[in-house]
Amino acid sequence: MTNEGNAKLTRREMLRTWLAAGGVVLAGFHELRLPAFCTDVKEGAFRGGRYLGPIEFLGEGRIPMDTLMDEGLDGRLYTDLSSISPDRPVIPTKTFFVRTRASTLLDEHKPWLIKAGGLVNKTTEINIADLRKMAKPAGLHLMECSGNVRLGHFGMLGVADWRGAPVSELLDSLKVDKAASHVLISGFDRYPFASFTSVPGASWIFSLDDLRSSQAFFATEMNGSDLTKDHGAPVRLVVPGWYGCAWVKWVDEITLLGEGAATTAQMREFAHRTMQQGVPELVKDYRPVIIEQAAMPVRVEKWVVAGKIKYRVHGIAWGGMRQVSALGIRFSSELDSREDFVPLDNFEQTTNDPWTFWTHAWTATTPGQYFIQLRVKDASIPARRLNAGYYVRSVEIIEI
Ligand SMILES: Nc1nc2c(c(=O)[nH]1)N[C@H]1C(S)=C(S)[C@@H](COP(=O)(O)O)O[C@H]1N2
Ligand SMILES: [Mo]
């Protein structure tokens, strides 16, 4: 069974899982043929070397990856991020993570209407054809589930190429009252069965300013095709830079509200994961669910170069509002080590959204278990999750 909330493993649990899981796993031949392993090895520390295979991350569970599991509210697909590379920065729709599958009660082929009301001149219904007319290419954006868990190999994270209608344009067409400061956006939420893990209903209330500044849009297409049912067909909200919990799927209602609006059940459910202070009752006390700067390794490769074993770490950085010039990495045998972070070998961020790929060469000095941890050098950059160790991954090194 999958459980989004089950993110924390104690150190003892991790050690136990390691013992059960064993150490090094070599890749099948199909892995060895991936172009990503070959393109950039001409440069630097791995020139002339031979790739021996990937090392698996320990203590992350044995969940099937890239596979749709369960139904409805409990439906999940965890994306295997271990083979992503700069030449394929977009996750194909088929393996893009899913958190909550479409309800069997939902018929996306019936004429779909979005009810627009509240503090507007006149209550209206927006149809999909109108929305499609307003849609334009929106580019690559990253979505991460705020409950992106270690047990799912942090596979609730992905980048897609979107097309949609800007929220700001749609709001302008609605003749919004002066008194409106916020907007409730909600999605179809009727399911035939109760969930083991989630409260049904996805409604989020945004300030109008936040929606404008984030350049949010109502997406009708993903990766060049109409949205699939599980990803929110016929229309979902995309809020670039925000956690997925605000990217409402199957949008069927837009309601303009004033300052005093109360938070929705979903906002309250996600308060802890989105690092709010307590569980805010009022929307004005609920902070934007912006993804702060984060980074993690996605693949550790074992190489032999000039007769010596070397490790090549591939990773990603994502989130944040300001670009960072350097990221530090640390390989330590203790989670709370005092050792310093060293700058990543190859990291150059040109945008916060979507992700940035990086690599780093590492020679382990002794066999054993290592925690791989990253840190933003500039302490003024918000990175609470990263700094709290949320994305620490570990490997067992047998050969040095
Ligand atoms: N209507 C609706 N929209 C929803 C949800 C939901 O349960 N119902 N889940 C949200 C959460 S928590 C996430 S992380 C994203 C996941 O989108 P995906 O399944 O397309 O990856 O959708 C969001 N939109
Ligand atoms: Mo989520």
C-alpha cells in the first residue's frame, strides 16, 4: 500500500533496510546502452574510463516504479528518476507521476463547464472550447508533490511541457468585483469509494496577486497532447514554482472571494507538508506553497578509470526563486557529520524552473555506508526541506 505521509525513516530503520537490501546492484545491458552515460564522459575525471553500473540508494523501499498502482484517491505512479538526463529534460506522460487517479464517476467527454461565480459581475459558465481558444504554449514546468517520499524514491517529481490559458486573462474576462482579493479553484471530487490515505476534494484558495505573479494557467495539454484523465483532463491548474497540491485537476469551479476566506479542507490537510505555521484557519494566514531550493542525487555510477574505482554522481536541483551560484555536496558516514560540503563539480543554474542537472566525481576513501547530502552555499536562500535533510540519500560502497 502506498502512503504519502510516511516520509520519515529513523536511522535504525534505514540500517535495517540496508541489511535486508544488500549492497551493489549492477545494471542490465539496457541500462548500459543509455546515451546519457556516454555523451559527456569524454571530459574530465571519467575520460577513458569504463562504466560498471549503477549503485542503488538504500532504505528507500521496494516500490514498483513507472507503474500505475491502485485506484482513485489512493492511485499512484512513482516516476523513476534514475535515468533522466539533460538531453531528455521532459518526463513522458506515460511515466509522469500520478498522485490521485481520476474518479470512475468522471466523464471528461461530456461537455465540461467551469462554474465561475462569487465576487464577479455575473455568474457564468466557461466551456473547454473557450479555454482552448485562450490557450498558448506555456513551456516546461516542474511539479513536485509536497508529500514526495523517500519510500517512492522521491519519484513524485517531474517536468512536462504544458499548454494552457493564463489565469490572469480568464479572470480579466470575468469582470471581477473590486472587493475580490482571492479565488477558490476546485476540481471534481466525487469518488465511489473512500480513501485509505487522502481526504477527497481538491480546492485551493489563492490570492489574485499570487496567481498573477506565478503566471498560473489552466492547462489543457501536456507534452503535446490533450491531458490524460489521471493528469486532470479536460483541464487542470498549473502554478509554476508551487507544490502539486495547488495544481488542481479536473477544474470545475472558480469562485472569487474576499479577504476573510477560510482555508479549504485540502489546504488544512497539506498544512504540515507545505511548512505552514500550524494549521491556518484563514487563507490570509496561509503562506504560498512555493517549492524552496532543493537538490538531490538521482543516480550514482560506478566506474573504473585508469585502474581505480571512481563514482560519478548525477543529480538535480529544483525549486527556489533566485538562482544559486554554487551547491555543496557531502559524503559522510554520519548523518549529522561535521564534515564540510565541497562545491559540485558541474553545476550551472540558468533557471529555477524546470530543473537543473549536475554531476560530481567522487572517490570514496573507505568502504561503508555514506549519506549524500547537498546544501546551498548562500545561507540567505530559503531551503528548509533541503537543510532539514529531507532529500538525503545513501549508498553502500563496497569497493574503493
Ligand atoms: N482534483 C484534484 N486535483 C489534485 C489532486 C486531487 O486529489 N484532486 N491532488 C493534487 C496533488 S496533492 C498533486 S501532487 C497533484 C498531482 O498531479 P498529477 O497526478 O498529475 O501528477 O495534483 C493535485 N491536484
Ligand atoms: Mo501532492
